[in-house]
Amino acid sequence: MSKHSKSLWLLWLLLSPPLYCHGMEPGERVEEFRLRDLQGRERALSELSGERLTVLLFLGVECPLANLYAPRLTELATEFESQGVRLVGIDSNRQDTPQEVSQYAARHHFPFPLLKDLNNVVADALGAERTPEAYVLDAAGTIRYRGRIDDQYRPGIAGARVQQRDLRAAIAALLQGADPPTARTTAPGCWIGRISKTPPAPTGDPVTWSRQIAPIFQAHCQECHRPGEIGPMSFLSYPEVQGWEAMIAEVVAEGRMPPWHASPEHGEFVNDIRLSSAERELIAEWVRQGAPEGDPAEAPPPQAFPQGWTIPNPDQIVYMSDKPFVVPAEGAVEYQWFEADPGFTEDKWIKAAECRPGNRAVVHHVTVYYKPPGVPFRLQLGKRINLLSGYAPGKVQVHSKYQGRAFFVPAGSTFLFEMHYTPNGTVQEDRSSIGLMFARPDEVEKQMYCVLCGNDSFSIPPGSANFRVDSSYRFDEDSILYSLSPHMHVRGKSFRFDLISPDGRREILLDVPRFEFGWQTNYQFVEPRTVPRGSVMQCVAHYDNSADNPFNPDPNKTIRWGDQSWDEMMIGSFAIAPANQDLRRGVGVGPRSFDPSFWWYPQYTLAIAAALALVGLALALVWWRGRKPRLSASVS
């Protein structure tokens, strides 16, 4: 075991629940306790209990799962209220103020009381570990079920449907006089932010937020973890971090945060946000020492984040629709498509484009294409496509970084917004947009393109844990390669970009050994790569359609190409420009709005050929019939 692995293992030992408290299990009786409700009144457990069953729910204001499950808890409370069942919410997080808890309850319209557990007294007594976590008590106060709500949501995982409704099944069984089908399950979610009862023992040189940890968070975390961004909690200051120490330790130890999935052995990318081993060690040591603040005077100045657009003063802003799209509180939302008319009456060169989500709390990603007039739209694999820009959490917009590069959009084109939403527990609205910066034709040296190197003819068998799909693209001219982006859905396991040179040498440009659908990363080279004509980009993807894949909604189904996340895709996209093109000096082919073959539907090729053959045959018959009288006359 490496030094780093040992350090993380020790961290888990220090943070394990038995050191916090003794966990009560089914069969044990919960003693009377008193907590204050949101109006400041002291309430006793016996006062709030249901006639037959009482469900204690440990919740947290900023925990994603506690928010996702809020509508479901409301449904359970309403469904079983008339049968003598009462739900009682408890917030034990040190970081959640009474005012924030009140706002949380109002936002979700809970029909049950919510209590504030100051100093995590009740959480310690019951051994509650995470939010959300449920305890079902019978009329005598005995625990009959402890654990999760159901199996649909886990950290980073949103199943397509519920398969095991553990809490509901336990309540229903107990009301029928039977034991729950399962009395104990493990609750996923966020560690409860506890106030420690015992000071940590000194373990080495002091590590503090102000001196060592704040700079790490500024460089790797705060882009997403700040107000208005997709991170569910803000980490801009020490008070905001307090209470999240155990959760920070877990996601860092498991490599879930920061979200970076490329192997360090191949390629250097400007948007690489992974932590170094030294930084991971510092975070682990800081948590072991009790996550002290240190001297605030040693903290770095606050990070400056751009307000509004990151590209300077867009020349035009195009919204996806006139009215916002309503995102439901829970469940899986199919991909949404919106067509918007930018009103281009003349050809445009776009030197910078930035997609802005209208509601970052629920926008998973945005992709914007342009569609020239008079042509259908379909993603044609292996061709240059009219991809304009995109957004994903933490994605850097760098189109304006390369001077003299621009996208060509012909007059009359419309924009197609591909929107992917992830519900967060409350009904939301979104009206995303794209900002554009135009270039004069005499400013443009090279025309940027995006290529889709993909395969849509695969069929993944049920239960297959490592199914391989390949695709390739041959460069028809010397090119400059700027970025790479793999795209698969929830069964995606790994993805690799290999570049095969004309002399047969193979180089791995990007290896993503652990693909995660939740993060659609665009890997942007520190230095663009020159690719000679005749080179081949080979993409290799693997899929896990087995029951061991926690993201898999149905391991018994054969999976083929489709738009929705429960279908699959195999796309390796990359941005390129012609290496030998200089439009300012008239060198190279002039601006091309699209590859004509991009717009043909492949399945229509045979039909078109057959139609042309029939037309030719018809013309031949007409000609032949026109000649027959003259031939007869000459014979006679």
C-alpha cells in the first residue's frame, strides 16, 4: 500500500461513524428527546409521534439527495397520514442555520414538522450518519427500520426509475402487522456536519484553511462551488466549509472531486483541475487535525470570478426560446431541443461563442449547433459538423483564445439548442442562451470545424460488462487539433483517442479510463497539435451493461444508439482547423458552411439510388417508344 493510500485509509478510520457515536439498530428503543421547531418552540418526540408509526428523517439544507428526495417524502407523509403515520424531519448539520432550515422547509412545502438538532445531540444518540436517513419507530418507540428512502438516487447517480422502495415497503408491512422486508439498509448521501465533542490529537505540522487549503479550493473547487453555480454548496470562505469536512474527505479520497477523469499519462490540458498527490495529502491532514481555520490574515484574497459573460461584450445574444422551459422537481428529463432564429441576413464569422445556462442549478449541459437554410439536421458521424459551442459544469470557454480562428455561419441559418437537465428537488425554469462575438472577414485566418468520430451501428448485449465499440476518422488535409471530447451515456465505461500517423505510429492522445456521464468534459490541449494529412483518429469505447454498473437502468436490455440517457451513444468529437489555410492571403480553400454529405440521411442512400435508376429507366422507355414508329416505317 502506498503512502498516499495509507493516509487516506487512516482518514477513513478517523472519520468512521463509530467514533462519532453508537449507532442504534432495529430492535432498539429510542428514548424521549426534545428539540426546537422552526418557530422556536420546544417539542417532545412523544408529542409529535404518530398513533401507529413515527418516521424520523435526518435531512440537510444543501445535500443534493436530501433535496431530490423532498418531493417523495411529501408524498409519503400525505399517503400514510390517515393511517396513523407521522413523519418528523430533523436537521443536525452545524452548517445549517435555523433560518436556512426554515427556508428549506418552505421551499419544499413539507407537510410535517422539521426540528433543529443543535450540537447534533439526537443524531449522536441514534447514530445517524447521513442525509437523508430514515428511522421508522413503532408505537413503543422501537426502531423497526433504518436506512435509505429507496434505491433511485445515490451520490452522482440518478436511476431511470425506482426498483426498491425500502422506506415505503417497511411502512406498508408494519401497518399490516408484518416485519419490514428489509429492516436495515445503508443510506447514501451527505455526512451529517457534526460538532466534534473531542478535540483531535495533534498529528504533525499544523495545516490550516487560511495557509494551505484555501488556495487549493480556489484553484480546484470554487469555479463550481459558489452561489449561482451547479455546486450544491458554496466553498468561498471558511464558515461555508465548516460542517462539510467529512464529505470533503470522502469525495477527495474516492476521486469523485474535483471531477477529472483523464489519465495523467497522456496529454496536457489547460482545464486540468485534478489534485496533485501533495494537495490530496494536505486536505487529508487538515481534516485529521479538525479542519482548523488558522490565522485569517494568512488567507489569500478572495478569488475574482467574472460577472456576466466571460467573453467581452457579446455582439449578439440568442436565447433558446421565447419562454422558459419548466424542469420538474424529480425524475429523468429527456433531452430537449429548441430551434432559435438569430436573424442572420448575411454570412457571419464567429470568433468567440459562450453558452450561458439560464439556471445553473439544473442545467447539466448545453450544446448549440447551427443549421444552414434549406437542409435537414442529423448528426452525421465521421463528418465535419456545425457544432458552435457548448456548456458543461466547470467547462472553460476558449474559442477566443486562438486569434484568427472563427466559425463560418451562412446567412439564414438557425441555431439548435440541445439541452440536458438534472432535477434538484424543486420545480425550476430555464431559458439558456448563447453569446456571440463576430469577426470581420479580413480578420479570419483559419476556419474552425468540429468533427464527430462515432459509431451508431452497435448493439450491446444484456449483461455485457466490457463491450467494445470502435470508430475512426481520416484527416484529408494537414490539420491543427485543438481539443477532444468523448461522449457516451450511463453505460459508458472508458474512452480513448488514438492518433495513427501515415507511417503507422500510434499515439494515445487522451485516455479516460473511468468515464462518468455526469461530466461532459472537453479536454483542451495546452498546445494545439499538428496532424499530417492521411493520419487516422481511432476512438475506442467500452460499455458496461451489467448489473454491477450502478448507473445501469436495465442490465437485461440490448442497448443501441439513441438520444436519451438510457440509450447509448459513441462519439469522439474534436475541434480542428486546416493547417495550411490563410484566408487573409487567399491560401487554402475558402469558407465552407458545411460538408454537403453531412446533411444526407444514410438510410436514404439506397432509396435515392433506386429512385434515380427508376427515373433513368422511365426516360429510356419514353425514348424507345418514340423510336418505334420510325423503325416500323423504314422496315415497310
